[in-house]
Amino acid sequence: MQDLNSRSEIELMVNRFYDKVKHDELLAPLFAQVDWPHHLPIMYNFWASMLLGDRSYAGNPFQKHVALPLTVLHFSRWLELFNQTIDENFAGAKAEEVKSRAQNIAAVFQYRLNLG
């Protein structure tokens, strides 16, 4: 299995993860109105900036989530699907790093949303 060392691998990760989200009973309703052709490149840039340091992402990811009706269950499921996607498709230092970063993002968002 490959690691997450290139933009194309990050795009594969994002695409496979959101394929799971789109079909998930709990998460899919939150994404029903998402403009996927617009959203996916933003996610590519976000994770490429995080993992590759390419600085392609400019934005405030937390602000995009404030208005959503999120619960601890949503974050738990998001992390479960995210980690599952990584473990099914990637291995290596960057794969472990992205799982750790996702865990940290979920924890910070939950704290800032007063969910836990």
C-alpha cells in the first residue's frame, strides 16, 4: 500500500472517504446539499496543506461547521469512516499522521462546539 506523499494520493483519500460519507446513514443527510464539484477541491487543498505543506488551502474550516446540527455521534462516525478509509488504502508515516490530525481536528471542533 502506498503512503500519502503526493497530491494524487490525497485526492484518492478524499474521494474514497466522501464516497463512504455519501452513503452513510448518519452522515449523508448532513452532506445532502453539498456542491461536490466545489467541495472536493477544497478538501484536496486542505489535506494537501496539512500533509504536504503546499499552502493551497485558505479558509476557516471550523466556521463552515458551526451552523450544522452536529453531535458527538457525528464526529465519532466521521472518524470511524476516515480511519477506515486510511487503513484500507494507505500505510506509512503520513497515513498515521493524517489519522492523528483528523482526531485532533475532531477534538477541537467538539470542544469549540461545546459538545464534550
